[in-house]
Amino acid sequence: MASSHAHNRSTGPGHRSDAPSIPRPSEKGALRTAGRAGFVARGVVYVLIGVLALEIALGKGGGEADRQGALHQVAAQPFGLAMLWILVVGFACMALWRASLAAYGEAGRKKTGSRILSAGRAVFYASVCWGTAAYAAGSGGQTGSNAKSQDWTASALKLPGGQVLVAIVGVVLFGVGVGIAVSAIRRTFLKKLNTAAMSVRVRKVVTALGIGGSTARGTVFAGAGVFIVVAAVRFDPKQAKGMDATLRSFAHTPAGPWLLVLVALGLVLFGAFSFASARWRKL
């Protein structure tokens, strides 16, 4: 009998197992708030990147159209330093929320693939948070996306089989971009939103933001992937381009600066879609 009671105690509610415990309602509420704060921070950065890209297309600005350029724009505003630290908190919240999805899973998604993807996004936003904090602390600022891309490509090309590795990364990035654009056109993002809480008009607006914004974002990803593949084929790290240089390259296509205008406006739309996600995303 004693052994039976001991077994019951070991397998009772207080028993710790290898599987992650389900967060309590209060913890769920905190994680939802963190996720919403993260989407707001992402929205601010994308709106600013889109505006910077639009200024480049119209010949009215020379700032870098990437996260570095967006942070510079924030810092130049009244109370800019405080705003930067608010973004740091927002990105930290996004990293925390993504990490929770990696640990507990996301409702309605396949567990393994979804958790791995969430873990990767958590690491990404943690690095964004760290870089933003370093910029806000005045530790020399962040390196621009173009230099980062070329530095990484140069280092990777020096590795055994580095040329193949860089090519694979480029192909994957291109595939991710195409996937984002296709998902946008198919409107699969609506499954993650609480559309039942929207009016008909709001749903139409949010759908337009999601399609236009995610298509533009996917186009930038795909373009950057193409340049990385070119860098691998030519064994030239200078061919790799970050977000800023990728956006500028759109102005040199047969469509001229108008393609960059469209993509820039699309990135602004994606920023607005991020704000909508902060309000209606199923968290």
C-alpha cells in the first residue's frame, strides 16, 4: 500500500516530467502581451524601412533602407533614445513569445516543424534585440545590412565547401522569399488572425495589408537570396547584398525606380499589417 501511495505521489500533479508544463492562465496572458508588443516593434521598423526606401526611389534621401537606417531615424526624433529602448523591450518580448511557441507549440500547427521555426525566429529576434540595445547604448552602433551580408559571405567562402554552403543559403533564402509571397497571395495569413472579431471593412483592409506587405517582404528576401547565389557562383563576397543594397537594385531594373516605389510602399504596408497583427493575431 505504501509503495502504491508513493507511486501515486510520484505521478501526481506535482511530479516533474521531461515534457514542458503548460503555462498558467496568468503566464499565457503575459506571453500574449509580449507577442503583441513584439509585433508593434516589428511594425515600426518596417514602416521606417519602407519610408527610407521610398525616399531613395524618389531621390530624396541617402540613408540606408534597413534596420540600421530605421534605428537612425528613430534616434533622430525627440525622445529618440527612449523610443529606442522601447523597441529593445518590444523585440525582447517578440523573442520571448517566439521561444514560448518553440517550447509549448502553437495551436493548430504541426508541432515539430512549427516549434523549430519558432525557435529560429526566437533566436533571430533575440539578436535583433541585442543589436538594438547596443545601438541605444551607444556602443558604436550596428553594422549595416550590406556590410554584414558581405562579411558573412566572405567568412563562409573561406570554409571547406564554403562555396556550396553559401549557394545553399542563397537558395534557401530565395525559397523563403517565394514562400512568403505565395502564402500572401493565397491569404494563408488570415488563419492566424481572429477575423471573426473584425468588421467586413476592417477584414478587407487587413487582407490588403497582408497581401501587399508580405508580397513585398517576400520579394526582398528572394532578391537577397539571388545575390547570395551569385556571390557563391562568382566566388565574390562583394556580390552579396543586404536589405539596403537589394532594395536599391530594384531601381536599376527595366521598370526603373517604380519597382522600388512599389516594394517600398509594400514594406510600409507590412509594417501596418504588423500593427494589425498586434491587435488581431491569435496568440
